[in-house]
Amino acid sequence: MCAQHKDEINPKMCWSLVERVAASPHLKRASRLREFLLYVAGKSLKGGFVDLHEQELGHDVFGRDLHYDTSQDNIVRVNATELRKRIDAFFEGEGAAEPLIFEIPRGSYTPVFRWRAQPEKTAPTPIPVPQASPLPYQRVPLILASALALLLAVISIVLWWQNQSLRKTPDRWEGKPALGAFWPRFLNSSRETDIILADTSFAFIEDITKQRYTLTDYLNRDYIRQIQSSDSSSDRKADLTLIATRSNGSLGDFRVAQRIRSLDPASTKLFMEYAREYTADSVKRNNVILIGSQISNPWVDLFYSELAFTIEKDPVLDQSFVKNVNPHPGEQSLYTVVASPDATVGYSIIAYLPNPSHTADALIIAGTNSQATDAAGEFLSSESSMEQFLKKIPAKQMPYFEILLKTTRLSGTPFSAEVVAYRTY
């Protein structure tokens, strides 16, 4: 909705402003909030709607059922609050010079546009005309100003020289040829790289219901509707719904993400996101690193049919294991976890593949438990481990690959990882 002013505001001006805000750093990485803004602005400016309702937004933007209960699911209100903060941040930062601004008033979802209020002009302070040549002591401020300007010029030259020196510093992979053969594909790429953390709340629900849900079920929250329509008791349904609203993660997953980040702490193209907030558009456009198996990170479903090694769950024994889809001679078809008082054995998989649109790269890091996932992350970030693996690959250039690792920890010792099987493509 455009407010009236002595200079008329037209919808085209408003929409151009909305597009600038949507493309700003405040919303560029927040795909769902960007879609939210473009939807409400489009309805208002192009569709002529002046009163947008929460239930409509929940259905059209967030994929909720057309008649979902807004008193139980506050996703629209939560995202609207966050969107208002980011709009304000834009107009206080890089959009501070925008003469036209907008806001989404509380209690409404319709953007309101207006001209930015101009500060009141004050009469300029008259500058006295000197009647005589300045005395020596009167020239002191002028001398200080000149000295300050000279100092700033020197500082600028020094900073420029330091910048040029930094550009000539050795490559971060110097002395780490194995890591340097692999990680620049994600860390030095012209594309953004998304690290997607698993949703352990979703895994809890699957464990409790003894049922697997697809990525589609996850994205449109159909698994919640299935729970509500099941024969479970009202208390069980309430507990499962409560779990579904919680954002839980695994310590092993966070450690893997931390290891990757430490490979290039200054990277401006490496982002960490939660599986529940990720979008299909991003996984087709960016490099993606998925932490966790399809059990806890449903985005792995996009690659599941292509994997030679998959992590499965035995619902009866409540135990994870690795399935070898097409065993080679000397390999097992199943790799099950073995625990003893003196040692803990697990398995983890690493899969380096093209993304679904074959426009970027994808990496899957998953384990039969949190420690095995962490061990896989340590393997990928270790120069010695990657060097040993690369010696097994008879290729001049880094191919796509999958690795099955056996992870072992004796009492009081850190995890060690051994390559049990691998595939290259």
C-alpha cells in the first residue's frame, strides 16, 4: 500500500524498492523471509489486496494446510517479526539514503510505503570575514589540519601496501596438497556453499513412530498431519507435535561444521543453515554440504538413489547400520555397529557428488551415531587422512567419490577412522 505525498508514490517505485530490499544481504540468505516479503508486496502492489490474513500466508508461503490451526502453529507471526527487524536494519544501514521507505505494521501483513521524513533545516552559521592576516597562533588549527591530512594519507598508503602484501601471501593450502586438491571446490568456489545441519527433532519423531517420512513430507509438514490423524493417544500426539516445534541439533554435527569453517575462517561464501529452513531453490543453485543421513537430514533423500553406501535404521533393534548397495569382492552387504566394554565401533559415509541440477557440488557427511559423524568430519579435514585416501585413487584429477569409514575408539583414546570401501565416479 502506497501512502500519498506531494510527490506521488506509484506501485512501480514501491516494487523496485521491495526488490532492492529483497536482494540486500539482510534477506539474500533468508530464502523464506525473502519469499514472504515478495509475496505480501506482490499481493498489495500488483493484486490490490489491502488486508492479508495469517492463514492465507501460512498456506501460500509456508506450505501449511489451507485450514491449519493458527493458534497452534505461529510460523507466520514468528517470521513476520523477523522480517520487520530486517527491513528496519536495511533502512538504517545500506538503505539509509533511500528517500522512499516502507514497513509492515504490527498487526498487519500489508507493507505501507511513505517518503522518509527529512530532517529540519537549520540556518547556516555565518562565517566571519577575516579583517586582517591571521596571527601565528591563529594558524595552529590550519597546521594541525594539514598534519592530520598528511597522516591519513600515510595511513592509506600503508593499508594499501599491506593489502597488496596479503594478496601475495602463500596460498592457504600450501603444505597441504591433499586438502588443497579437494576443499577449494567448496571453499574457493565462485558459488556460495551451504552447510546444512541435521534436524534431530525430526529423527526423534521417526524413532518414536517407527516410520520413515520423505523429504516432501518434511517440507510440507505432512508428517505432522499424519501424526494427528493416526490412532495414537491424544497425549502421544501432543508430545510428538511439541517435539516437531523444537529445533534440536547434534554435537557431532556442530563439530563437523566447525572443522569445515576452520579450514577457511575468513570465507564470505560459507553459510550454515538448519535443515528445516533450507529451500529447494538453494540446493539446486549452491554448493551444499549435508551433515547427517536421510534419517535426520531429509535433504539427503535427493541423493539417496545414487548412493553406494546408505545409513539405515533397524526399527526393532533401534540401531543404525550401513547398507552396501552393490558389494564388491571382499566387502560386506551390511555393516553393523559393534559395542564392547573396551571399544566403540561405528561407521560413517562420505559422498562427494554433483548437486541435483549438476550446476554445483554436494558433500554428504553422516555416521551411525554422532561420534561417527564427527570422525568423518575429522577425516575430511585431516591432511594425512586425505593423503592416504588420494593414494588409492588412480586419477590425475579429483573425481566424485564415496567413502565408507569404520570408526573405532578404545577407552580413553580419540576416534580413529579406517577406509573400509570406496567408489569413484
